[in-house]
Amino acid sequence: MWPSLYRAEGLPVFFAGIRSGAIRAASYGTARIGLCEPLELALGSKTGSALVAGVFATVLGNPFEVLKVRLQARPADAAGGELRAMAAMVREE
């Protein structure tokens, strides 16, 4: 299967969605870790701050997760770039 996919689509097909995955990981991790301490000071609860930071990070990172999965399922959409694919996704939905 892998050799036939490589012959039909080329090497880039194996990396479809990797940039959007990296954006998702960076945005999710940064929001989750970066907000936890300031929220702890504001809320006075470590558990509450972790919960709020996790929810916010999930809401922030989820569109990039959806984009990653779509680009992996349809690599041809990645030809125009992730920003164009994200704009099309927002326009259509």
C-alpha cells in the first residue's frame, strides 16, 4: 500500500496536514500551560485554573485539529496552503 501511494501521490502525501498539526500543538500547549498560572492567581484554585485553561486551549486548538484531519483525508486541498484551506473551511461551514 505505501509504495503504491508513494508512486501515485509522491512524498508530500505523507506530510499532508503536518503544518496544521504543528500549529494546533503549539496553540493548544501554549494556551494550556501559559494560562494555568495566571488563572490560578485570579481564581485561587489550581484545579479550577487547570480546568479553565484546558477548556480555553481546546476551543482554541480544535479548528486546527479539524483542519489537520481534513488535509490528511484530502491532500489535494493542502496544495493551496493551510491558510487557504482554513478560509475555505470557515466560508463553507
